[in-house]
Amino acid sequence: MRNNKGFTLVELLVVIAIIAVLMAILLPSLNKAKDQAKGVTCRNNLRQIGLAAMLYAEDYDNYVPRSAGRRQISPGKYYEGWILYFLPYIGGKSNQTKDYREIDVYDCPKYPDKEQTVDYVINSWKDGNNEQIGFSKRSDFRQPGTKIFLADNEYGDEQGSWRPIIKDQSALNNRGEFDVWRPRHLPSWPNPSDRTRRRVAKARHRDGCNVMLLDGHSDWVQAEKNIPKLWQPE
């Protein structure tokens, strides 16, 4: 007699149950690893922008841009924004021959809205009450290696997005929402009712955000430790 060997229905169900349990155990770890990889990519992007900032400073007497949007700073003279000023040092020959949206390092892979083209906010801190528009010398900052130059741009909360979504260069004209210059713009600001005034991401990467410092290196800063001292020149 020939024996017909095969799986019984009970055995198949047991195998399926084991696979389901393994998936439930492994998926959180896989998602965590994916988030960590995105955080590393973001910091690497900021490091490359930091290199562009240092090259720009070398060419322009140690000056660096201090705001994001295009602004008129004097009659007939316009400030174009850090994104465009760094463009020739990071992949574009000039502001006219390269669209900044094509520069991958300008993007944080964890920003929730993929149409956003301004994934980082810039240090425009003057005195905590007034904004620095235009340029400043890096030497105006004491200990530039401890001062934040760029940080993750905030998005929103459980009620949805309340930060502007910039889709192209023209939308940056006369926009100041991507400049950080007051304590309430920071995630360490204690008043939760001011959430619509926060400009630096509170929990983009774990319980903090990625930053680029004024000496060009990148790092991660916990939300509670992202305080005015890290932004103010003095």
C-alpha cells in the first residue's frame, strides 16, 4: 500500500498562526529600524548642507544667510534666501540653472507632506524679540560649534498641518515662517496653547529633531534641551 503524505488543515493553521505571531513581533522592530535609517539620512543631508554653508562663508568673508524667504532689504536690493544661496555649492551651477527642488539633501525623508520643499528652518535669532534678516558673520556667534543654524521644520499635530507648504520658489517670496527668532518658536517653549507658533519640530526624530550647527556638523537635539541658548548669538 502507498501512503499519501501531506499537511493536515490543523498543521497549516498552526503554521499560519506562528507566522502571524512572528510578524507581530518583528514589524515594530522593522519600523523602528526604518525610522532610524531616515534619521541618519536626514543628518547626512544636514551635514552636506553644512559643508555648503562653510564653502559659502569662505567665499563671502565669513558671512552666511540668516533667513529663508526672499525679502527686500533695501531699495532695489533683495535677499534671496539660504536655499538659493547654497545652491551652487550643493549641486546647482547657479540659481537660474538648477531648481532647488531637485536637490535631494534639502529634503528630510520623514517630513510628513512630500510636497513641502522647505524641510528645515533657519536661525534668524537677533535678540529673542527681533528677527535678523539678510546676512551675518559666523564670528558674531560665540562658540559656533554649539549654535544651531538649521533644524527640522515643524509640521503639525493630531489636528493636522498648520505650517505653510511651499511647493516652489515663487511661494518663498516674503515668507518668514521658516525663520526661528523667538523662544516660542522652539519645542522647549512650555505653553502648549502656542503649538501653532512652534517652528522647530518637536518629535521628528524620536523625541527631538536633527540640527546643523554653525561649524557645519550635524547632530540630534532632544526637544526639552532645544533652548534659546542654542540659537542666540551671544
